Amino acid sequence: MAEDLTILSSSKSEKYEHLIPQIKALLSGESDIVANLSNASAALKETFGFFWVGFYLVKGEELILGPFQGTVACTRIQKGRGVCGQSWERDTVLIVPDVDAFPGHIACSSLSKSEIVLPLRKGDHFLGVLDVDSNILNDFDEVDEHYLTQLCNWVGDHCF
């Protein structure tokens, strides 16, 4: 596949339904995890205009910043700390409508207003998280959770 995306001007669900097969095609056949996570981040940011999109990967007892698109970010996050660390500790998706109201939120940028963080696994092995931030309050919902979970499951199974 060429390294171009076709972006629809349509509903959020339709955008995801159109984008996810394009991401799968883009990543299929490439074995380098950095390249794959970089392209997945870029595709999500380009399609939805999110403020920040990226991956944090488990290394020892920390999440370490991986490929991302957006402003500079926190490099290391302890388990249980912030939204990403709590998603890792709880092994669950976290949707935060207002990051300023989230206890222990790590403010890498004051421009971030809402966030969704999703576990990235291969089988039972926890690999990291996909972190998506918006500069709009309450920007994420069950539609994002549904499609981003599908994407994370595929990336975990096929790219690691």
C-alpha cells in the first residue's frame, strides 16, 4: 500500500471503519515495531486531528515513551501514576472527559483537556498503552473505545 491515507469527512464511526483497514494494510508486512507504531500514531492524528497520539511501552517497572505524534511528552511513567499508569495497573481502558478533574493526572501539556488510554497486549502479555489526548473537553466516548480497542488488539497480535 502507498503511504497515503484516504480521509473521509463523515461520522466518527465511519472514519474509524475506513481508517482501520488502511492502518492494517500500512503495517502489514513491516516487522519494525517503531515504524509500525509511528505510522499508526500518524494515521490517527492525521485523520482525527487529535492533540497528541502515541504509545508508551512497558520496560521493566515503567512505561517508556514510544512513537508518537504531537508535542513533547513525559518520558517515563510509573505503574499506577497518571492516566497511563492507572490504565496499566488496572489493565483497562480509561476515558477521562476532563483531565484536570482526574486525580493524579500528569500534565505533560496544559493544552490537553481530555484523554483515552487503552491497553496494548499480545495474548496475556501487557506491552504498553495507546494514549490519545484532545484539546477539547469530553472528546472521547464509547465509539473511540470500540474502534481503538480493535486497533490495539490487532497491533498487539500482529506487530510485536
